[in-house]
Amino acid sequence: MSKSKYLTPDEVCEILRISRKTLCSYKKKFAVDNKSDAAEKKLVCHRLSYKTVLYERQSVFNFIRARTAGTTLRVSV
């Protein structure tokens, strides 16, 4: 995975451990097209062409933080 400012849908799926179908659902529910004040807890995506969509790397990690805020991981021993 490269360290560019943007991630492909496949890279986002790998980070979030979800399928492309789930990412499509997330895009409809949680994505915004441009950076805005409301975008802090959203996935920020940019459509470059009909088939090409890129997600801002920082927005993906902000999305993870926002979705997991207040939750604790349970570890079985």
C-alpha cells in the first residue's frame, strides 16, 4: 500500500476489512463528495471519472476513529 494522500476502493476495503459491496453501501450512507465541516466523521471521496473513485486517506482513519470512539475491545484469554 502506498503512502499517497488518496486510497483506491480496494485499499479502503483492506483497511476496513470489508467487501466492495459493503464499501458501496458505506459510500451511499457515510460519504461526502467534498471536504466540509461535516466531513470529519465521513468518508471523503473524489470521483475522477465514471469508474474511478478515490478516498482521502485521512478521512478513512478519521472514519475508523469516529466509528470506534467509546468502544473497547474485548480480548479472550
